Amino acid sequence: MDLCNHASLPPDHDVDALASPTPRAAPGFYKTRTSVFYATSDGRVYLVGTADEPVCLRLRAELPHDAAAAIDVRDPALHLVADTAENLARPIGLRLRAEVGRDARVIAAAMLQDLLASVGAEIGTLLLDEHPADPERLRDRVGELLEVSRAHGRRLGDQRVNRRGEAPNLPPPKAGTPRTVAPLRHRGDYLGCFTSMHLAGEVLGSVSIRDAHLRGDLWTIARDGLLYVFRCPVGGPQ
């Protein structure tokens, strides 16, 4: 039985046209009445500006039907996010996303762990009659944790930028560096892979691998159930 029955198509349809994919938008900026979009050279479409949020970077499935090419986009911030969108498709973009994602996960995990520890201690205190509740002190403690977390983010962001600039000039990977993490060797000297943060801490003599990552002394990344550890160069951001 012929499943591709052309006779069933309306006469004003072209079979080849239906089979062909939607053409990619030409690279550049596009505008609708309220938003600005950017199409990258590899065909991805990003929302880069809206009336409520002048600068953003959100991947979209396709351009809106009413988007028109715009050559009058001069806002430096929009050009910056457009450059970022282009870089995300290149090898350095994939590496950058891995680095940013890892730092974000370590920061988020640390924030949650410290918050849980504070919550546990606070609940234990409240269960003792001689310790009255002090909501203001609790709010201050949460505020302190937020400030510490933000400081970690700034420190790791500065370190990431500094290391990224050195990446193109690095020698080939040292013997023993796994292929899966060789592109990340700009983060420092490769120390080895481990099955857990705890084991890595025992072997490397670090009380807390998590805290060493947050300080910028070590840098870690997880791949397929293994933790790979690098020692960051001395003299990085403090």
C-alpha cells in the first residue's frame, strides 16, 4: 500500500515544499512591536530584549511571524548578548557553559547545605524553653548566608574570566589527563578523579573539597559519576 498518496494533497500544495524544513533566518537582529530578537549564524533564535526587560538571552524555537529584520540596533548591551549567543555554539561556548554550570551547582549546594545546618541548629535551640524565639536574628543569619553566597559567585566568576583568557595559549594536555576533561585544563593542574567529594578530600588532604572550590583553591567538575579535580594556579582572585 502506498502511504505517500500524493493524490490526497490539495492541488495548491507542492510535495517538495512540504517535505523541506523551514528556512533558517539570516543572522542578525529582528524586531517586533515590543521585542528584539537575534538569529545566530547556526540558525538559533534568541530573545534579547523586551519592553519589561531590555537585555536578556532566551532561546526560542523560531522567530515570531511578525518579526522584521532590523539594522538600526545600536544598543551596546544588545550587541554584547548577541556576541554571547554566537559564542555559545562554538567549542569555547560549550566549555564556558560547563564551567558556569559547575560553579552554579557548587554555590547552590553550599547555600542549601549551610541553610539546612542553620535550620537544624535553630530548631534545636527553639525546642529548649530557656531559649526564646528570635525571628530577627534568624533573618540576619539568612541574610549573612545570602551575602556569603553572592561573594562566592563573584570570586568564581572573576577566576573563570581570568582562566578563560589563558585557555587558547595552553600546551597540550599532560600525560594522564582524561580526554573528557582535557579541554578544561586551563582551570589548573589536574590532580585526579574520585568517586565522591569525601574521598577526594581524604586523598588530597582537604577538609572540604566544596569549600576549596568556593575559595578558588581547587576546581571540580563531575562527569559520569566521577569527580575530576584541578588545583587552581596561585595568585587567582581572592
